[in-house]
Amino acid sequence: MTQAPLRQSVIETILQESQTPTSPTKEHAYSVQLRGVNKVFLQTQFRLQNIHLNVRQGEFLFITGPSGSGKSTLLKLIYGEERADQGEVRVEGQNVGGLRGNRLSMLRRRLGVVFQDYKLISRWTVAENVSFVLRSQGIPRDEVERRLQPTLRLVGLGNKANCLPCQLSGGEQQRASIARAIVGSPRLLLADEPTGNLDHDNAMQVLGILKKLNELGITVMITTHDLYLIERGQARVAHLNQGRLEVLSSEQVTPCEP
Amino acid sequence: MRTVRMPLRGSAKLAWTQVEYLGQETLRGLQRGGWMNWAAISTVTVLLFLFGISLQTSWQVSGLLQQMGSNVQISLYLIPEADGEVVQGTVGQFPGVANVEIVPKEQAWQGLLADLGAADIEGVTEGLGENPLVDELVVRARSVGAVPQLVSSLARVPGVDSVSYLDEALQHLADLNQGLSRVSWAVVSLLTLTAIAVITTTIRLIVIARHQEIEVMQLVGATHTWIYLPFLLQGLAFGLGGAALAWVFLVATRQFAQHLLTRQPNFLQTLAHGLQLQPGQALLLPIILLTFGSLVGLSGSLLAVRRFSLR
């Protein structure tokens, strides 16, 4: 509770940044659009079939489904790590499938991705892991310093900047991963099972951070199979099952015990 | 004024940030390379050292040939019974002859012993029984082109035992130089391929060791150029490091050879002068080594990252 005023000032800083687009793209009603997307992996016989999904700017969306239903693949299609066999994936109006090389890199600078396995570099401190995003985009050192501390404070890691990932708990590592995803002031945050490896308290803490970021205007898409999280999240839910997508409201999801 | 200065200051700052980042990433990559760095640098050093030796020798021999070629002279060695002055008179009447000098065998013997560094001339002569040399006529031709025909005519002059002329020796030296050049080009080509292969492997191992960082960099929007340029700079560093070492070894070897030759007899001392490079060549040699090293380093690293960057 004592951190509330501090967190508020940090939020204001981040909010200013997120309202300054990193590239001069015009505003779109939809942050993400998937139209008739098909994706087949021949080796595993896995397929996404005829996926249609519109995610509005500033929306908070859960993507649920059993393991292997294609939740992660759906996010990968959005940030361009996988390409659709058919159909179209648009992020802020840009067709991701048509982007290659530097144009894809520029799109990714407007996204933040949180991974289930965190993908933190084990030899680097939390500060290095987070600032690395900005440094690898050629942002000057003083600007990196200016953004780093507010971001770490936002996720509650202000005093862990010099710790190595192995010195952090699972929840802290996930929050470091979130800090890395948001330090570049993204307009869209994709989180792949961000609470998958966390206990209940840490999961709620992470959810709280993601909801707060959403309040700043950042579009958030989370994949999860944690129904309790979905119930607490109070947001629209897209359910994947056997490669097909069905959009539900949070009330339509059957709650379960945490 | 202020509105003009700000963007310039901003772009200079951005450029400095980029240079600083690339430098740091290159150093980080070199640290990750560990002993593989030395494998790459030492291979480039060996390659460039041999290349430098070859180039330097070629320059030195070319200089020697040029120097000797401008001073063509024919030596006539007389039979022991011949009278040098008589033969000198006969030879002087040939139209292609500009000048004839007689070198008595005693003078030639003393000169040879002086060149060999023998101080006790009489002792050596007594040891051999007698002076083994014969009188020699040194003929200067009016033109270089007339030498072969003049040589065949002079060989038929009574009292002349054998004829030799420097052009022949020059030709042998030129042939030897050409042969050495061919061998060194073959060796240098082979070593170039080896150095490129070693650098490619080294950089590839560093890329694999850093795959996690590279993956995250790609996902957070770093461009291919930004990700892979440090690896190219590492290749360049291998090339430049190898070239610098090779140059140091070349200079040290040359100085050591000169130092050794200055303590030797006269004719070997003249070789020490031949080892000296022209001022232009002394400047050109490190430039060529650095350029060649850079090209080898860049080629190796380009081959290494090409495979990854095209994924």
C-alpha cells in the first residue's frame, strides 16, 4: 500500500511513453485482427483452422484452451515468429505475414512479449536483461537509464536491479520478464502463460500488473489455462479447442477452485 | 540556430550510442570466444606472415634485378696460357664493345678472398698450391640488345675459355623468383582458405553460444544488421589483429636477419643492404597486410553469420 503513490508516478511516466508511438502509424480501431487464419504443422498434425479474431485497442483478452490447443502458436503468429499458411494476421493494420527483416523488427518494437519460460539471460543482472531491449534498439544510454528504474519499480523489482535471475524467485523472474516486455513502451503486450509456473499469490500479482498496464491503454493478450485467473481478470475470453476459436465472455467460463 | 543544432546533436549522440553499443557487443563476443580467438588470430598471423615474406622477397629480388639489369657486363675467362693484353686488344676491336678491362687473376683472387673474409691471403694461396683463378676480361656492351650476339662472337676469340654475362644470371634469378612466387601464391591461397574456415568456425561457435541472446534480440525488434554487425566486427578484429602481429614478426625477422648479416663477410653484407625496403614499400607492406587481413576476417565472419541471418 505504501508503494501506491510511487507506482502512480511510474504509471504516469509509462503512460506518457506509451502515448508516443515509436513509429508514425495511424491509429486503428483494432490492435490485432486475424482473418481466416489456418496453420498446419505436418509433423505433429497440429492445426489452427479458420481463426477469426478482432482485438480492440486497449482491450484485455484471455486466450484459453487445453495444452497443445495452439495458444502459443496464435501469439507467435501475431509477433511474426510463425507465419499463417492461409488467412491474414494484422497488427495495428499491418499485415504481419508480409513483413520481413527490418520491417518485422520495427513491428516487434511496438509489441511486448512475455514468455512462460521468461527467457532471461542467466549471466546478466535484471537491469541488464531489461535495458538490453532498449540498447539493442540503439536507444542512448541516458534514455535507457531514465526508463529502467520506473519500469523496475512498476513491477516491484526496484531493489533487485543488480540481482542475477538465479537469485530471484519464479514470480520475480516473471516480473523481470514483464519489465523487459514493457520497457520499450509497447502498445500491445502478448503474454504466453505468464502465470503458468507461479503459485497463486505470484500469479495474482502478475495479473495485477498486467491489468494496471491495460489501464494505461496497453492492449493485453494473455494465454492461460488457469480458469481462476480468467475469473479474476474480468475480461473477454477466446477459447481454443481442437484448432478452432470460440470467443466467450468471462462469465461464460466455468470457474474452478484456485 | 537552436532548431538546427538540436537534431545534429541528437544524431551525433545516436551515432555515438550505436558505435558504443557495437564496440561493447564486439568485445563481449571476443570474451565469449576465449581461446578460439587465438586460434583465429594465429592462423591469420601465419598466413599474413608468409604472405608478407613472399611479398617482401619479391620486392627485394625485383629491386636487385632492376639494379643489376642496368649494368650489363660480359666476363671472358681466358685459358691459362693466353696473354690477357693480346686478347684485350682483339676484343676491343669488336664493333659492339664499348669498353674492355683486364682483371688479372691475382687481383681477382685477392678480391674473392676479401669477399670471403679470409685475412691470410698468402696462407690460403699456399694451402691451395697456387691461385686457381684465370685472367678475366670484363667487357661492357654498347647496347643490351646486342649482348647475345656479341657473346657468341667473343666465345670464338682465341685464348677465351668461357664467357658468362650477368643477363644470364639475372634470368636465372628472375626464373627462381617467379618459381618462388608461384609456390608462395599456392601456399598463401591454401592458408587463406584455412584462415577463413577457422574464423568462420570461431564466429559460428560464438553465435551458437549466444543464441539465447540473439533469439531475445530478434523478438524485441533488433534488426539483423544490429544483431550480426558485432560478429562481422569480430571477424574484422581477428583479421586486423593477425595482420598487426604478422607485421611485427616481419619487421623483427628482417631486423634480425640484417643484424646477423652485418657481422658476416663483405659479399653477405651486401645482401643486408638488399633486405632494406624502399620507404614506399615499408609503408605499403603494413597497409597491404591490414587490408588483406580485414578481407580474410570479414569473409570468414560473413560466411559464419550468413547462415544464421538468413533464417
